[in-house]
Amino acid sequence: KARTNDFRPQLKANIEFEARLAAKSPGAPVTYGIVAINTLVFIATLCAGADLLRPTGQMQINWGSNFGPYTTDGEWWRLFTSFFIHFGVLHIALNMLVLVSFGPLVERLYGGLIYLSIYLLAGIVGGLASIGWHPEVNGAGASGAIFGICGALLAQIFFRKDFPSDISRPIRRSTLIFVVWALYASLRNQ
């Protein structure tokens, strides 16, 4: 509650940092566009007969999930389509919540085009890792792409010199907590 001697310079550094981010990218259209696409695809799968709470996975396979036997048999496009498909409302809600939590900052740090490239590349790498780890599993969701976004955020926090520590500290903590929890949850379910 007491203001230290560092308060005023720290406040100025925060304001300057936020102004630089806003100048680079005033909004986060790519993040919200990705959320919209994921949501529309999820609604479309529901309209086509997917179950809201307990999906069987067949509908997701039909829509392009990363099902190893199909993907490795020439349907490589599934590496791309799979991270726009989700298994139930809880799956998409958690993925989109995390994306909206971290995505706008990362988009502003890197700019929209690089951010989108990170998202797409990380999603594809995540799909390849899923096939490599468990080729018979039906994989879908934005988790691999979101891991890439979190990694890009951590890289900025750890290596960028002008990232104010009072901003980076809570973001670093929440990002690391998410990454550890998500890795634990995914390994536990395998």
C-alpha cells in the first residue's frame, strides 16, 4: 500500500510500454477472428449432429480432426483443420478463454501477421506431436496453437528488456501455471 521511490518511474515505464503496444497494434483483430472461426465451426458441428457435452469423435473426424490413420494416409490437411474443431462445449470454452486471455497481448507484441503465423505453425506442430505421441488418437482443438502463443509470450517476457517487471511478473506466473496444468492434464488423459 505504500508507494516506494520506484513507483513513479515504474508507472511511467508501464504507460510508455502500453503506448508502444497500442501504436504497433491498436486492437487484436486476429485473436478475435480466430475465436469467431472456432466458435462458428463448433456451432456448425453441433448443427450437423455433434454432441454438446459428450462427443463420440466420429463427427469431429468427419469435419477434419487429426485422426492419425487418416492424417498419415495422405489427409495432411487435417493438421490444419483439427485446431478449429473441438470436443464439446467445455473443450472450446476453455481453449477460447485462454486464447482471449493471452492472445491480445501477444498479438500486440508481435503484430497480427507474425501472431497468426505463430498460431498456425504451433497448431500444425502440435498436431504432428500428437500423431508422433499417439498416432491412433483422434486429436482436435486449439491447444497446440495456444501453447505456441504462450511460448511466444514467455519469450517476450524473458528476453525483452523494456517489458516492465510489474506487468511481466503476473503474466509470467499465470502463463506458466496454465502451461504446467495443460501439460499435466493432457499427459494424464493419454
